[in-house]
Amino acid sequence: MISIPHKTKQFLVLLIKVLIVGAAFYFIYNQLASNDKLDWVQFTAKFKKNQSVAGISFILLLSILNRYFEILKWQNLASYLKPISVSEATKQVLAALTAGIFTPNGVGEYAGKALYYEKSETKKIVFLNLICNGIQMVLTVIIGIFGLLYFNASYNVITTKTVAILFGILIFSSVLLFSVKKLTIKGYSIERLIHKINGIPKKIHQRNILLGICRYLVFSHQYYFLFLAFDVDLTYLTLMAAVSSVYFLASSLPSFQFLDFAVKGSVAIFFFGILGVNEWIVIFVTTLMWFLNIVLPVVIGSYYVLSFKSSPQLSPKEREL
């Protein structure tokens, strides 16, 4: 095996850190600078009209709560391996978010968290992170389906026949998955996955679900309050149904974190266009949601990436001692 000098190794690690942070900021800048649909003149006029210290503080508080609930979720799941503090969970979540911003569906986030643990625990960390993100996806789908049904009942976006076909496909897929749960592919099966999930204490699962619900309520209502700030006059149920539908459909599409607002924005334009909301308002609200909940945490996470020190890997002899 080729031995790399310690100073060379340190330089390579520093170079990787700088490349990750540099790439993250480049993608953020590129998306904001190249979006010609952002009408800053209208935004400035609307902001001056409705600016409020209390209102801005409230929106920022919701962003903090959104990420805080995610941090608590990770702290809760990581406790299955070993207890970690909120500050340590914060470091891992924000650094992983930064590492995953330019990877498909945030795959880099899994590797980012695993780097804080020994190599022998990598699979367990990836599995726990899958559960952490999985429960959020399940909640988004469940709430989104109800929101989509309510929205469709009011505005007939798709026909009843199409809805019946979609539900039929969903039920068939679920039955098919459980009927082949013993089917093993490269040592993995649905039955084995369920067994591993059941191996985690119920208290951890219950807390994970509760925190996931709290997080969903926070970011969906942040979306709602931003639309109110832009003088969008719609009933609560209609607006929330549209928001939940947007998150449901946008989350189902493969994407990159740095393109999150573009994906959600295009889906949001469709739904809110039906409601008669101006396109520029939809674009700005979606961009602000992305900026507050992705960009700002990435800025903080960049510090943790640059100050990252890998956990020492113990040799077999050291483990015996």
C-alpha cells in the first residue's frame, strides 16, 4: 500500500474542504444570479410596504426551528449508537447539509455524517440517516396526498378516473413490495430492512415521528406566512392544500439541493397559478424558502466543514486495550 506523508495528507484534506465549500457557494451564487424571473424591483417595493421587524424575526425564527427540529431528530437517532450533544448534532447536520448541497437528492449528506464516526459504523450511520430522512418523506407524502385531494376537489386539476388509477397503482405497488419482502438482492431484502427498523427502540421511533411532524408544520407554515406577507388573499385550507401538494410532488422528483427552489418553484407556479397568484410572487416565496432553509444553514455548515477533523480510527490492538 502506498504511504502518503502526513503533511501531504493534511493538504489534501484541506483542499477537499475548500473545494466542497467553494462548490457550495458557487452553486448558490449561480442559481441566484442566473434566475431572470426574480423581479427585484417589485420585491423591494413589496418589502418596503410590508416590512416589519416582528414579521422578519418571526420568519427567521421559523427557519431556526425548522433546522433545530432536524438537529433534534438526528440527535435522537444517533443516540441508538451513542449519545451526542445538541452542539455535536448541530455540527454533523450542518456540515452534512453543506457536503450534500450539490449531490443528487442530498446523497453527500449521508457521507458527511458518516465521516464523524468510525469506519466500522458507516453502514449504521447511513441506515439511521435513511430513517431520519425517510420519516420526513413519509409525512410529506401522507399529508401531501390529503392536500392534493382537497385541492383537486375544489379545482378539478385531475379527473376522478385519474385519481382512482393513481391510487390503484399505489396500492398495487405496496402489495407487490410486501409480497416479495423475502426476495434478497445482494444480501438485502425488505424483510431484513423491517427487522433492522424494528431493532431500534420504539421510544426513538416515536420521538422521530413527533419531531418530523413538528418540522413539517414549521416549514409548511413558513411558506404560508410568506405568501401572506406578499398579500396573497386565500383561505387557510386552500393555501395549505396547495403548499402540501407542492412539497409532495416536488419531493417525489429527483433533484439536487442547490436546485431545490427551482424544482419546487416550477411545481408551485402550476398550483398557485390555478389560484391566480402572480408568478413573480411564487418565485420569490420559493426562493426565500430555499435561501432561509438551505443557504443560511450551508453558510454556517461551511465553518464546520473547514474545521472538520476526522474521528481517530482505532487499530485492532487499541480496541483490545
